[in-house]
Amino acid sequence: MVHPALIPMERMVDTAEGVLLVSEWFGGELLRAPAQLRDDPDQAFNRFKALPVREIIAALDSVIDVHVRLDDAGWVVGDFYDGCLMYDFRSRTVKVMDFECYQHGSYVNRVGRLPGSTRFMAPEELTAGATVDARTTVFNLARMVQIFLLERHPDHPACEIATAATHHDPSERPASVAGFRQVWREAADVAG
């Protein structure tokens, strides 16, 4: 799959430990800040959140768009959090990485707490016997919007759609990532 928010892969190498993927160099900064540094204004996490709203929206929209394409191909998010995002502050370019926990098709959580950051995880990622599907991806993406946009701009029109998309009950969330993208884009456009 080719998308502007994906780092192109150069080659795959078989090793004794498994497959090694070699990607093009991307000069961005990881948007994850360790908990003890989340209030440090020099962290990329906070510098990103301090960008003009339109720039944040453009980057988040690109991440959401990648996930629409993945959802269309049958992939369900796994271990998605700010550590999966890199941002180049000079070129204003975002990249998504670390897809090793994504799964093809919906599945039943057999273990309870799945890998990931609890700041981004849907309830079904923490509950044995729960179904993990596109609505889980919607939850994760809405948490991204809440963390990177709405924490600093709580009156933004996207607040209502992010709240609905992070509902504890998956049946109350948008049923598809494309459906979430549609309401997200409507809210983002309203914000001007």
C-alpha cells in the first residue's frame, strides 16, 4: 500500500529471528513522550500539540486516511499510540509506523490486556472475550484526536465526534473508519 503517511519500504531481509523490514529514512521526530516528560514543552509531543490547529488537523487527517485504507483492506488496529507517529516539523509531514500488532480481520480478544498504551486503548483491548474490530480502530483514532487536538482546543467541533467515537460500548461508535473520517472531516471543516 502506498500512502503519503507511510514510510516506503526499501527491502525485506530474512534473518534467523524473522523478517527484517528496511524502510527509507524519514527525518521526523517520534511524537511519543515518556510519562515523566509529557509536560516538557521541548518534547516533540508538546511541540506538535502547539502547532496551528490547521496543521494538526492536516496531520491527523492523514493518519486517519491511512487507517481508512487499512480498514478497506481488512486490517484492524493493534498497539496504536503516539509512539507509532513521527512528525517532521520542517516539512510538516506525518508518518505512521509499527504495524506488527495489526491483525487481518476482526477477532476475539483471548488474553485480556493486549499490547498498547492504555491512553489510546479501547475497552475491548483490555477485556478477554471482547471483539476487536473496525470500531476499535475508530476508538484509537478518536483518542489520537483527543490527545493531540482537543486537550488544547476543547471547544473544537471535533470534540463531539471524538466523544461519540470513544464510547465505552462499541455499538455506539461509528461502524467503520471511513464513517469516522467523514464525520471528522465535517467537524474539521466547520472549525475553519
